[in-house]
Amino acid sequence: MSFFGKLFGGKKKNDLSSSPQGLLNELVINLLKHSGLELSFEIQRSESEALLVDFFGKDEEYLTNKEGQLLDAFQLFLKRVVQHQFPDEKVSVDVDCADFRKQANQDLIDMADKLKEMAVNKGRSVYIRALAPKDRKFIHQYLAEDGRVRSRSVGEGHFKKIKIIPTKEIAEAASDQP
């Protein structure tokens, strides 16, 4: 059987991979075995009902270096294989290591807050640097909670900027100030 046949082939019955969590466990074991990374992992359900794979161990820094690119790659790979094997189930897979995602999201919130206040105080649109789609989605959802601003993605391609736009009332109030 080919490499992709092993990854994306038919479901095995009567074993661990007959459930999304069982398949995910099997995939992560094989991924770590073939990667040579000294990591352990734990799989649990997150608050959003996603399957969360949390890595820990000696080689954590490899997952979190370069803004977590390897962590993102692991997540994309695991999510795609599980969703392919269980197309009728809405399975979401999240991957984290040493609360890297939590800290990254907090950094995004801090940046969005700073620029949001700048847009509100000046009454003009401001831009957030180009971001990956998952980060843009997170910021758009966060900014949607504040009725003083709205946001939209601007640009071409995979990485786009976010434009934070103050509401008309806020913009008019800011322009009336000296």
C-alpha cells in the first residue's frame, strides 16, 4: 500500500482508529515516531468540543520556534487526515504546546486593543500587519464584540492586513475635537 494509501485509506474496523480520537492518537504516535522528536502528548476535549493535542517534552522549542510553524503544520496534517477519515462528523483538531497558542492569542488581543483605541481616539482607520487566516479570524471575532469599531481584511493572497474602522459616530466625534 502506498504512503498516502496508509494515511487516507479506508477506515479500520474494531480498533482504536474506529473513532476520531483513536485515529488521532494513532496518527500522533506515528508522527512522533517518524519525526524523531522527544515529545509526549495528551489528547482531550477542549471547551469548544475540539480534540486538543497538547505536546510536552524535551523538544518543545522545535514546535514553537518560528512563530509555531511546525505546530501549525502538525495541526493541519492531523485535522485533514481525521476529517478525511470521518467526513460525516464535524471533528475539529487543535494542537498546542506549552500554552503557545494561548500566549499568541493574548499577543493578538493586546495588539488589536492598542490599534482599536488608536482608531477610536483619532477617528480614522488603522491597519494591523498582514496575518494568516486563523489569526485574522480570531481578531475579527474579538473586534466584533466592540460596537465602536468594525473590521475587514484587506489585500490579496493568503496573508492580508486587517483594517480597523471606527463607526461613523466615533469618527465624527473625534473630528469635532481640536
